[in-house]
Amino acid sequence: MKKKICAALCGCLALSMCFSTFAKTKEQLKQEQAESQKNLQDAEGKVDAIAEERQDAEVSMNASREELAQVLANVNIIEDEIEDKTAQIEEAQAKYDEAAEKEEKQYEAIKKRIRYMYENGGADASYIEIFIQAGNFIDFLNKASYAEQLYSYDRELLEKYRNTKEETKASAEKLQAELDEMTEIKSTYEEQSSELEETIEKQKAVVEDFDGLLSEAKADASRYRQEIQTQNAEIRAIAAAEEAAAKKKAEEEARKKAEAEAKKKAEEEARKKAEEEASKAAEESKASTPEVEYDDDEEGESDEDSSSGSGTSGSAIASYAQQFIGNPYVAGGTSLTNGCDCSGFTMSVYAHFGISIPRNSGAQAAVGKAVSYSDAKAGDIVCYPGHVGIYIGSGMIVHASTEATGIKITPATYRSITTIRRIV
């Protein structure tokens, strides 16, 4: 009997030490998990900020590219116009050269005719000779008219060639001025093109820098997620160990209770035997020694209060949320009856109690205050990567799960927990 008692005491001591060790480990894990959760939130915020800055840089770079495309298009248009204008100048120059050549020939022809007239008695004599040789008055008029026509023809033809030459010269000068202007515009566009290309290269380098920073931030976030997953695994392991220890404790208490009852029964039998020996004289009356009744529950185990001690509003929130189990899941929805997604479900449940929380799961993971899994109470929001649910106690959550399953109850540890937020 003494050996059994000693073994029982050793078992209790061992269990006590085991629970002490677990409590210390859980406290350390709480601190580590809170720090990891904060680091994860900071890393995810950094990822979002870098991604937004990178997007702004890309927008600027794309705007510069559009501007460059417009400038290059203008350069192409100007080049086509310059080509056309050059052809027009060449055509005008050809006309000018042709008119100048004709003017020169006409001028030489007039000089020859005048020289011939003077060498044969002068210009007047030539004209007088034409008149004297006339056979009659009509012939005279005809010859006079011919002389006048000859003079006018020479003069008009010369003026025509001169005018043509001047007009083509003026046209060529105008075309050349326009060509010079276009060439200058093209030069300006080419400078703009060069500047834009340089700007784009700089912006491209900035975007590439952002890519490096973004990769580093994502790596940090991934590392913190891994830490949280590891801590969750450790928490689950501790919970399993505590459950096993509690079971062992219950078995030990049941064994102790059985031993106490056996001991009490043995003492009672010994007492009965002593009383029977003392009352041998009254054997015929078959008087029996009254049994002393003992309360079997005096040493029995007392169940702990199942209440988590959470606030009335937290329990009310969990109770209210469970009214909608079985209702549909609808992406982007916020109706508790017609359909909602995970964050729409939590937002609408809290809104029923006049509590406003953000719409998306990422923002909900930053509201209220962070609590550890071991301290979770009914009404807390349990956050996972891209998902949220409402803790209802006993290691369970109610949440809008998927289109296939709708709103349902699930163990809280069915996925890796990123954080648990207490709103009330």
C-alpha cells in the first residue's frame, strides 16, 4: 500500500513538473508568436508599399514610352514631309533652270537680231526697208503689223521667261525656308527622343531596383510565415501533450479514488468484524453494527467551469454568427442570408452589434489587439493567409468557407494561423 501511495505521489509530482514546463514553453511561444506576427505584418506592409511604388514607376515609364512613341511618329511624319518638300524644291529648281536657260537663249536671239539689223543699216533702216518693199497700202499695213508683232513677241517672250524665272526662284526660296523649318523641327524631335530614351533607361533601372527590394521583402514575409507555421505546430504539439497529461492525470486520480475506496472498504470490514466480536452476546438478535456512510463524492474530481470567462458581447457574437450555418458562400458578398465571403461574414456579424471593422481579410488582421491561440476567446477573429473566421470556443471557428460548403464550423487549427484579433 505504501509503495502505491509513493508511486501516486511521484506521478503527481511528475505531472506538476510537466505542466510547469509546458506553461513556460507556451509563454515563450506567446512572445515569439506575437513578435513574428508583428514582423509578418510589417513585412507584408513593406511588400505592399514597394509594389505600389514599383507600379507608380512603371506608370511613369509607360507614360515616357508613349511620349517617345508620339515623338518618333512625329519624326517619321516630318521626315516624309521633308522628303516631299525636297522633291518640290528639286522640281522648282528644275523649272527655274529651264526658264533661265530659255531666257538666256531668247536674250541671245534678240541680241543677234539687233546686231544683224545694225550691221545692215541699223534697226530703223531694217524696219523702213520692210515698209518700202511693201507693194501696196494693205501690204504696208501687213508689214508694219508684222514688225510690231515681231517686236512685241521678242519683248513678251523675254518678259515671260524672266517672270517664270523670278516666280520659280521665289517658290524655291519659300520651299527652302519651309524645308529649313522642318529640318529644325526634326532636330528638336530627335533631341526630345534622345532625352526620353535616357529617361526611360533611368526609370527602367529604378523599376529593376524595386524588383530587388520587392524580392527581399517577400523573402522576409515568407520567413516570418514559416516562423508562425512552426510556432503553430509547436502550439498544437503542446496542446496534444497537455491533453495526454490531463488524461494521465484523470487516470491517476481515478486510480487514487479506487484505492481510497478499497481502503475505506477494508477499514469498514475490519470495523464490522470488531463490532461483531464485541456483540457476540447479542448474536441471536442479529443486530448489526450500523454502517457509517461516507460521501463518495468528497474526494471526487470537480469539473472545471466550461465557461471561458469571455465577455458577454464576445459570446453573443459567436452565438449570433452560428445562426447562419448552412447559408451560401458568395465571393464579394456581405449578406448573412443570401451569401457572403469570409471577410463579408465577419464584417456583417460585427455590424449587427454596431461594431465597424474593415471589409477585407488583410485589413481585419490588423484591427483590435493580437492574442495568442491559447488565450483565444469566443468572438475573437482568427486570421489565416487570405481568410478569416470567428472563434466560438473549444478550438472551433464558424466561417464562410467555400462555395461548396458555405458557412460552417471547422477546427481553428485546420490551417496555419497568422494572427488572432480581439475586438471586444
